[in-house]
Amino acid sequence: MIGVVKMQATGNRAGQRAEALPSMLERFGLVEKLPVTLLFGAILSLSSPGFDHAWLAWCGLVPLLLVVRSSRGMGEALLTGFFFGFAYQLLCHRWMLDLYPLTMLQIPDLLSLLGVGSMWLVESAHQALLMALFALFVYVLPTRGGLIPFYKRPYFPFLLSVPVIWVFLNWWVAPSELFLGVPVTQLAYSQSNLLPMIQVCSFGGAQLLELIILFANCAIAALLFEFLPFLFPRLPERCDRISPRGGALLDAVIVIACVVACTSFGNWRIKRGADLPPNSAAATDKRDFAPPVPVAVLQGSIPVRPPNFEAFTRNERLDRYSSLISDLGVALIVLPEAVVHLDKTEGKDLTSRLKGVCISQKKEILTGTLELIQKKLVNVVRLISDPQVDECFYVKTRLLPLVESVPFNALASVVPENLLRLLPSSNNNFLEAPAPFLLKSLWGKIGASVSFELVYPELIASEVDRGASLLINVSDLAMFHNTVLAKQLVAAASLRAVENGRYLVLSSNTGISSVINPLGAVTSKSLPNRAGTLLDRVQFLHKRTGFTRMSWLWRPTYRIWWHQ
């Protein structure tokens, strides 16, 4: 009997030693982990718009979670997250390479290639710092399995805490001026073509959609932790009475049920046409009466030219848009960003032609203009209407870092002045507005945005909260010589339309111009790098979504980062 007890005690101690032994991934050093980390970071980037492998977003972060959990120190976790993020950002920011050649700045090809390549690498590394912070927070946070927090250490549930950290970094910190404030690489945009799934954005925005995506990644990682303990370290015990493996399976079932519920709701919403009210007088409620308004989006497709061709470019812009705007049987015409330069003779001539069209053909025209106010350039969207109605205009509120503004004002006191002069922003001297201003059309109020302003959910929602019943965005991506960035803007436009329950008209000089309905579906789009006119219909809508009503949550964040 004594011998049996001794044997049992020996077996228990052996089992404890076996459990205390590090897993296979923990025994690997940083040198072995980094190549795998880089590979899986690049694979995750294939989910971004342009590659369009949306399913990768639902499992692409699992390798990072496994490696971070298996790290042997904070430094290793930090480096693992950095290199994973670096590979991810390299492919997501590949549109930066489309800046080559820099003919607009008259920079020689070799210097242009070196400059664009250096900017691509530096900015990818800069944005990768967010992934490094994510990995560090996940490593140091005391987490346990399951969904329920506990009053003793480890306090936080893995499946809820990790998604909250991710969303905080990518939707609250990434838009800050410190990280240049132009976030286009969030995982939510990868789902823009999955219309049933993105309908949840009408409740909690793209942030809610990304939270669900991270929820799925964490559930897969938790399953691997529990069922492959010899490969990966297990999570600390759950605080409920469910066994670790049974609990991991239950969590996975909950995640699947959540995704199925969201998809089912999206399918129901699309079939019902929840945000598409009757477009005739048959509407029972006057608030639902939204007659279709014919709209034309003009795409001039005027390329970037060096300054010695500037005179030719002026005449070309004037003649091309004059021909595109003639004989259009629509009520509303939208032109791209900076079509009219009001400080130049050519811009004044085009403006007079646009006003002539408004008077003779009874139309309204929305056009991007560049103007001088207080000796500073201003990027404006003007509404040209009946001469008896005062013209109204929108001034850009978020300037493009390094091009229109010097990010992070403290940079001016650190970087030498001769280096700051090399930035285009040091010569352009742009002026920004403190808050968005709505354009008052005969059909209703219009919320405008310019170029990259479209990637800020808070800005667009603030316009709808003030009464905008139609959204437009004007942009000019000619300097990028490619359509990869244009696809990312279309993806962002789809999510903004769903978030706010509004039609969104996207007008781009070189494409892709498009019209998107409140369900996020692209009803029409143009061919890239082709001059022409896109014809469609929109409705001026008035109902507010749940996301639009969340001003108490997103408006303080917007003011903290950019409008203090």
C-alpha cells in the first residue's frame, strides 16, 4: 500500500514537472520566430482591399497571438509584434510606391526611387509600432481563459481583453497626429465586399466589426492553446466551472453564433432594404419621402504633369471638364478635388462656365476648389447653385500630413529647419477649418469631405449628426499613378455609408469614382484612369443610425486628437 502511494506521488510530481516544461514554441529563440512572424504578417495583409482575401482577417492574427503568448520576455514580445506589423504594413502601404516617378516635383528618377522607397520603409516601420504595442500589452496583461473577469490575478478574460486592446490602438490611437492620422489599414475595410457582415456597422461602426473579427481570432487561438499544449502554452484556468477544453469549445460556439447572427441580420436588412425608403409619393411618412435625384460624377482623369507643362494642363482641364459637363440630364453634378483654382485665370474661367450651366440648365454643381484665404491655400468643396441663392462651401478640416501640414507640431522644434523645408507642406501653407460646414442644397443638406478625410468615421458621422442627408467625397489621386489606394478609399466609403445610413458619392480625378447606397453596395463605379461621366441616382435621407447617435463616444476622441 505504501509503495502504491509512493508511486502515485512520484507520478504526480512527474506530471507537474511535465506541465511546468515549456512548450515547443516557447523553446524556440527569437531568431527562429522572426521569419515565421514576417511570413504570417505578410499573409494577413492579403486581406486588405486590392488583394481581397477577406477570410484571412478572421484568422490572420492567430499566429501573432500564439507567438506573443510563447514569448520569453517583454522584449521578445515587442520585437515579435513589430516585425509582424512591419510585414503587414509593407504590403498594405504598397500604394506609396505608386508615387514614383515624382514628375510633379521634378525630382530625377534615381532620387525619386530612393525617396519613395525610403518613405515606404520608414512609414511601414512607424505604423508597425502600433502592432508592437499591441503585442506588448497582450503579453503583460494578466489574462485567463473564458469570457468572465475574476477578482484575483489573472483578472482579465482573454477573449474580451485582446479585442478591446486592438480596437483602442487601431481606432483611437492610429488616427492621432502622432501616427500621421491617415489610417487605411484596419481589418474592417477588408470586409467591405461582404455586404451582410458590414451591416453591423450601422450600430457600432467599423470598430464593432473589427471587434468581432478579433473575437474570432482569439477564439481560434484559445482552442489551439488548450488542444495543443505541447506546442503552445496554455492559458491560466477559467474562473467558471467548465473544463478548459470544454470552455474553449463553448467559446468557439459563441463566436460562431455571433458571426452567424450578424450575417443573418445583414441578409435580412439587405432584403428588407432598411435604409432605402420609398422614392415616390406613396410614402406614408413625410420623413420617408426621398425622391430619386439624378447625379453625374465627372472624372477628368488629368494626369500629374511637371511645372513646365502647367499651361497645357490648365487648358486641358478647362476644355475637358467643359465638354464633360455639357448636355447632362441630371439635377446634381459632382467634380473632383481641386478642379478649380480660383487664384488663377483658368479657374475663374471654369467657374464662370459652371455658373452658366447652373443658370441655363437649372442644375447644382459641387466642385473641389483651391483658394487663397489670408494668404494661405484652402482646399474647398463649393456648391454652385441658382444665382439667387448664396454660395456655400466646405473647408477641409483634416490636412494631409507631410503634404498639407507638418504632423505633430513638436516636430518643428526637433527637426532642423533645412530638413523641414524639403516637405511639400512647408511650401503649401494650407489652412484648415476647426469644424465641418454643411452644404445647403435645394434637395437637402450635404456633408462633404476631401480625399483622406473619408477614413475618419467620427468626422463623417459628425456631419450626419448635424443634419447631412447626403455624403460626398472629392479626391485627386493622380500623383499615385495607380488604383490600389483608390480601392482602399472605396472600401472606406462603403463602411461610412453603412455607418450613417446615407448615400455616398465618391468623385475622383483618375478614379475610382462611385456611388454607394446606404447598405454599402456600390451601385455604379467608373473605370480607373479613364475620362468620362458616371450617371446614377441618389436619395437625400434623414433617419439616423445607432452609430450616428453615439456622439457621446466618438466626438470627444476626435476633439482630443485634432481640435483641442
